[in-house]
Amino acid sequence: MKSQKSESNQIETKNSTQENIFTPKRLKEFDYMGSYCYSLTICTYNRTHFFKAEKIVRFVESILVETSKNFQFDIICYCFMPDHLHCIVQGKDDKSDLHKFIKNFKQITGYRFKQKANKQLWQTSYYDHVIRHDENLYNASKYIIENPLRKGLVKDSRDYPYSWCKYFDVRIGDAYL
């Protein structure tokens, strides 16, 4: 296996299937436990456009909601792009464990997807950003919800069917924060 550092401080490797794997560096002095907010990006295997199909999006979305409840996380927002999922989640209490939550979510969705489609759903690992207290959660959520607009998938982010945010009704565009 060949490794090299990229400009974004992540390690890029290629495995035998030639999938690009970026192993994000986690904060060494942080245990990812508690009532913190996290911005997450989880990529599909080989960046395959699985999330263009509504049936797949709704399946993964339902497991995301179920798993977040089981592992004591609130979903602040999410957006399914064709080849990845963006979401912001917040732990509900001191025992909320981000690693266990994401591991379980990916394991359940990946296993069930493999059973139905006979394909791998997720890339290894995921990207996270711990949202600090001085960061604006509303603006971080808005940035995620507007991703389809920036990528040219829609002319108005309210028209994108695979996103949701607790701070505003994406379909109507009304803020209620």
C-alpha cells in the first residue's frame, strides 16, 4: 500500500480495489463523547451515485433517524448528495458516543444494502468537524442545505428533495430559529 500526505492533512491510500480512501485524522485529546455538535460527511463506496435513487435515500434516512435515537443524538440537518451524506448531529447527554453512533449507522445500512443490492454502500471511515461554541450552528446548517444549489443540482435549495433541517423548512424556506 502506498501512502502520501495530501494538502488537507489527511492520508490517502489505495487498496487492492483501487478505491481512494482518505483516513481523516481525529482529534487526539478528544473522546467524541457528550453533548457536542458534529458536522459529518460520509461518502459512498468509490463515490458511486447511490443517492440519486429516492428509494435508497429514504431507506438510509430512516436508519439515520432510528440510529440517532438509539444512540442519543439529535439530527440538526442532513443532505444526501448523489455520492455522499452531509449531516450535523448533536449528542443529547454525556454518554452520547459519536464513534459508536456512526459505526452502528454505517454497519446497519451497509449490511442491509449489501443484502438487497449486492454492492458495498460506504467508503471506509468518515469526516467529522466538532462544531465549537463560537460557530454559528444555523449558518453551518444552511451551508449543508445549500450544497445542492452550489453543485448545480437545483436552482433553489428548497427544491432539493433529499435534505432537511430543524432550523427552517427547506421546502418552504421559512426560518423558525
